Amino acid sequence: MKDEHSISKSVIGRLPRYYRFLGMLQAEGCERISSGELSERMGLTASQIRQDFNHFGGFGQQGYGYNVAQLKENIGRIIGIDKYYKIILVGAGNLGRAIAQHLDFSKKGFQLVGIFDSDEKLTGLGINNLVVRSFDDIDSFCTQMKPTAAILCIPEYAGKNVTEKLIECDIHCFWNFSHYNINEDFPDAIVENVHLNDSLMTLCYNITNSEDAK
Amino acid sequence: MKDEHSISKSVIGRLPRYYRFLGMLQAEGCERISSGELSERMGLTASQIRQDFNHFGGFGQQGYGYNVAQLKENIGRIIGIDKYYKIILVGAGNLGRAIAQHLDFSKKGFQLVGIFDSDEKLTGLGINNLVVRSFDDIDSFCTQMKPTAAILCIPEYAGKNVTEKLIECDIHCFWNFSHYNINEDFPDAIVENVHLNDSLMTLCYNITNSEDAK
DNA sequence: TAGATTGTTAATCGATTAACAATC
DNA sequence: TAGATTGTTAATCGATTAACAATC
């Protein structure tokens, strides 16, 4: 296996997608697949698929292809799906609550262990077997639970203070739904941004542009 | 202005981000900015910024830089922020409701005009000045309102039937939160996918990988 | 063994960066 | 005019695709 530090963002970005498609194939009872068949299904080239897998050492067999279950497990392990990192949700507004309820964290490598909000109206509310706690309790909670990551569903203006506090609590990994630019202030933090606004505007661009074409 | 059809996805993907940063600059009272200053702020190179803008004709002035308000307006127009496309939400579960309540569509080029669900327990519910309608009413609604786009917050298994129906109703643009792969069945549809699961798994990969490095 | 399909190297393509002439 | 900064061309870099020898 090559040095994983050199894996490009493009390749990493395709891993969850491979994992998802392999899960679907498995559910369909498919035991083996060639890079050619997989490429058709996923809309990639067979070349790219083989290149991607070979970044991690190659999981296939010449003349046979790839064993679906085995390949899926390998990719899962590369992602770290089996690590069940402890994650907390900060911000229990509409979006935060939906995220907490909508996702099955355990299938994506995480375990949701706490929900926090600074709004007293929300603390005490039960979500998904968890009770919303006051953000004031974050210190003692983290000392005890030692969560690895945090989901930020907070307004931009709260971003810096909240993140600073969480980093003090030894949380350095963030799934960020806010507009706050974490890496600008904390360049070492591991951040995955979800910019819903940007995504919607991209759709807008594509509509506008397709209409211009008519 | 060059043929906008040739604009690459990489460039398009940066447009909303430019728009956002320009809005922030404007809010700070900043009237003009050079590609150099903007690049520092956004973590890009000045070269890339100038290249990007020049895909659309160039909005600057030598020796001066860019007028913030003017540049923002230009980018907004390129995206089509002023079009207010009519959009409907299909699927009023946790995530759908959160999306409807969380986003200010009017600032992103859309106008939310209807919410639909096939679950009778949800129809009649009021969200954001709108009432959840039965998906059975989609035909008559679309005939009357002629929405351009749909937000899909539905389970994967419902994806194909719902999309097929919507396309019959002359909706061809989708903001897709489901795992259903629209373009596989409907290659001409304009689709912007939000794969929250994939995003979370990417975070997982980055955590796993950074820990390996220690 | 022959056929299939990988792993891997080489070629191509496109995006990013650097450089600089044009010009405000 | 001199200084600043763009618009644009050329160079570099990296990712994707093609090709094929290795091998199951």
C-alpha cells in the first residue's frame, strides 16, 4: 500500500460512492464484478476505477475481477467505517435536529453521543434517545466522553467562539453546516464543509445556463 | 463573453463562493478589491481568480481592481440569482422540513411555492407559510403553478416513481437529497446532488487517515 | 492452455499557476 | 507620467484515459 497521505481529494471523494454502489451490488446478490461492469454502472471509466483501487494496493484478481464483499470491506476499512468515532451535534435547530434524526451515523463510521444548544428553549428536548444539553456543559461532557468530532449546525456569527471552545475540549474534527470558515482561524482542524446554499446556487446556475441555451 | 457552455464544473463550483465572499466584503463596507487581496481572503491564487472571472468576460479595471458591488451583481446575474425560479419540496420528513425552514430561497435564486408528501399524517401541516399537500395533487398544482424545480427529500425506493411523475409535470431540475441516481434513468434532467452520507464518510476517512499519520 | 481482466506504465487532457504585456 | 493591477498567453502540474504486459 502506498503512502495514504498522497491520495488526492478526487480519489477520496469517490470512496464513499464506491462503498455505496458495492453495498447495492451486494444487496442484489452480486458476488463478483469487473472494473468494466462497475464502470458502466457508476458512469466512470474502467481505467479510473482500477487506478483508484490501486492507490490502496489493488484488491482484484487478474482474469476474475473483484470480489464485491471483500472490496466493500476493504474500502470500508480504508474509510474507517468500523471506527465509530464519537461525534456530538452542536446546534439543535431545524437543521441540526433533522441531521440527528435522518442519518444512521453508525453506518457511516460515527456514534452520536451528545447534542448541545445554547438556547434554553431547546435544552431538555429529546432527540433520538439523546437529550439536548446546554452548551455550558460542554467542558464536563467532553472530559468524560472524549468525543472526536462535532457537527456544527450553528449560525455563522457563533462559529468562531463555538469552534474555539470545542478545540479547547480537544475536538479537532468538524462536519460544518455553517458558513463559518473554520480553517481560516484553525488551519489544523479537520473540516468537511456542507454548503447547502452554494449547492442550491449551483443548481440555479445550471438552470439559468440551460435556459440560455434554448 | 465566451460560450458559457464551455465553463468547467470547477469554475462553476466556485461562483457561489465568490458571491458569498463578495457579500461579506460588501457588508464590511469594502468598495473595491484586487485579485491579490481576494485571493488571500479566500485561500485561492490571484491567477485563478482572474482566470475564473475572465471566463465570463472580465469585470475589472487595470490598475484599480474590481468594484465589489458591481462584481457581486455580475456574478449574481451569471448564476441567475434574480430569476426566482419556482421550486417545490417533495418529502416533508425531518430533513425536508428543515431544508424548507432553514434556507432563504429568495436569496439563492428560488421561490418555494409548494410542499408535497404522500404520507397523510403530514398533509395539512403548515411549514413556512405553506401547507403540506398530498402528492396526489401534484398534477393540478403543476398545471397551475408551473414550477421549474423540485427538492427531493424522499427515500431512495421512491426516487424513480416520484421523479418520473415530476418530469411528466414538466419539472426537469432537481435538488436531490436522496440516494436515487436521477441521471441514470433520466440523463437530460438537471441535477444537483447533496449526498450527506458521502460527506460524512469523507470526514470519517480524513479522521482515520490523520490518526494513522500519528 | 486460452480467455479474461487486472495492475501499471505511458499518453492525453484539462485545470491551475506563473509571467508579462496592456492599460487604467 | 509612474504605479498598480488587470486580461491573457505560456508553462506547469495533476488527474484521467488509453494501452498493454503480467497473471489468474
